[in-house]
Amino acid sequence: MAQKLSQKQAVSIVVMFIVGTAMISGVAKTAEENAWISIILAAIISSPIYLIYANLLESFKNKNIYEICEIVMGKIIGKIVSIIFTFNGIYLSAILIRKVAEFMNITGLDGTPIMMIILLIVLASVYMMKKGIGVFGKWCQFYFNIVIIVVVFEVVLLTPIRELDALYPVLYNGMKPVLESTTYLIGFPMIQCAHLLSFINELDEKASYKKVFLYGLLISTCILIIVTVDNITVLGPTMFSSAYYPSYLTFRQLAVGDFLRRIEILSVLMFLIVGFVKYTSSLFSAVIGLKHVFNLQTYYFTVVPVAFICSILAFIAYEDSIEVDTVINKIYMPYSLVINACVPIIIYITYLIRRKLSLIHAQR
């Protein structure tokens, strides 16, 4: 029997998937003090795509993206698209686990072999996936509340040292850097939620797909704006745009009097949680895709092989975080825009055309 997700659990997954590595590396850094504008624009542009995601799942109840592909596009084309989506999940998983492992290596586990950190994250993810999507949803809902508490905690404690003048002048360098950052944000991480279409289809009867995706987009946008504005007003636009982990540096400024310092450990834990959720979600997408492509009864048999393929790929394909980001900017971004946005749109338009033709044929 399929494990159902509640609406709150699904929203928690969407939010933590979007903020994921974006909270670790920072977002829209090219726009500097106008980064918050890029976040808002990216959310507005992405919202129609999210509605298409929701409409696809609403139109095909309890069907995931791989099953929908085959129903709408036909068996052969559907299988080809499913293979592309599956590879997309594997590729993204390798990128994500390397980014999270590099962050942990630099901030908390200095000197630990990067492969050891990768394997620890993989083992935790494999354990979670073996427990099933229902347990993953409950886990995400619980830790989502922790993430919100930490963000509120950050906002309150940073108030005395925040310099709001750092947000000005608005659009001093024009719209070009803002639009460049907006494009990057749309491709990574906004429309990556296409991966969630592989397992977020099983919702309670009272749940709404539109609410799941739009609430998730709204909450994650608010979190990214808050974190980004804090980074800019505490670090300054120049340091924000040049720092590799600006949010971590911002958290290092936190202190409660003279007795409570080194609070940045909270940021490390929070970033590990959201990064873990994003990695596990993309891995879910990959193994469910393999299950569909090879007509398997369950995805459990593919979890361990795929997880370790991703870990090996993450280890041998990239030297460090700089190379990972270069790959994201030069290779993954265009690929992400095509696969995660254009393909679902084409599937949905094809479905609408076929439904219209069926109605015309029925009337005759």
C-alpha cells in the first residue's frame, strides 16, 4: 500500500528542497544588494511552472511524473523522457552531496576525508529511503519547524548589528545583474521541484497540490529573502557577493552577551538538514525513475546501487566546491531549464491537446 503524505508534510518537503543548498552557498550574489529583488522575480516567474506541476498531478491522481509521461507521450517517447529524468536525478544527487560534503568538511569536519563525509550522508539517506516516503515526510515536517525556529532566532539576534544602509542604492548597477541572478535562481533551485513530481503525488484526500506547491514556494521565498537580507546587512554587499558561504559567516557574528558564543554551529546543523532533504529527494526521484524504466515492483532494490553510484560520481567528477559551482553554471543550468521547466510544460500542453481532441471526437 502506498504511503500517503499530508499537506503539511508535502509543503515541508517543497520548502526544504528549495532552500536546500541555496541557504548554504547564498543566492543571487551577482546582484549584490539587490539580491532580494532577484529572489522575488524568480519566485514570480516560477509560480506558473509550479501551477503546471500541480495541474499535472491533479489531472492524473496518484500518478508520478514517470507514469504521466508514458500515458501522455506514449510508451516509447515516455520511456525516453523517463530515462532523461532519471539521469537528471542521479546527476543532481551527485552535485548536491558534493556541495553538502564540502561545506561540512570546511566548517565542521576539517581534515576528515571528503569521501568519508559523503559515505556518511549516503548511509543516512539510504536508511531514510528504506523507511519509505511516509517516514521521510514526517521527518521533514519535524525538522522544518526547527529550521523556522533557527531563522527566527537569527533575525532577532542580528537586529543590533544589522546595517540597513547596505541595501541601498537600489538598482545602482541596472537590471542586468539582477536578471542574471534571477535566471540562475529559476534554474537552481526554483524549478528543480520537478524532481518532487516523482514521489509527492501520493497525498491525503484533503490535500491540494496547488496549495502544496504555491505555499511551499511562498514560504521558501520568504526564508531566502530573510536570510539574504541578513547576509547583506551584516556582511555588506561586497563580502556577501564574494564569500563562498555567506550565511555561515553571518551566523558567526551571532552572540548572546559574553557567555554564549560560537552559535554558528546552529547554521551548520540547519544547512546539513536542508541539504540532506534535498539530496534524499533527488535520490528518490532517481530510484523511482529506474523502477519505472525497468518495470520493477519496488524501488528498494535500486536504492543502494544508485546511492553509491552518486557518491562515486561526486568524488571523482569534482575537485572541490569551486569546480562544482562551475559545472552548475556552465552545464547544469541550461540542462535544468530544459528538463525541469520545458519538458513538464510540453507534457501538460500535449495532455490538454489530447483531451480537447478526445472531447471533439466524443461529440461527433
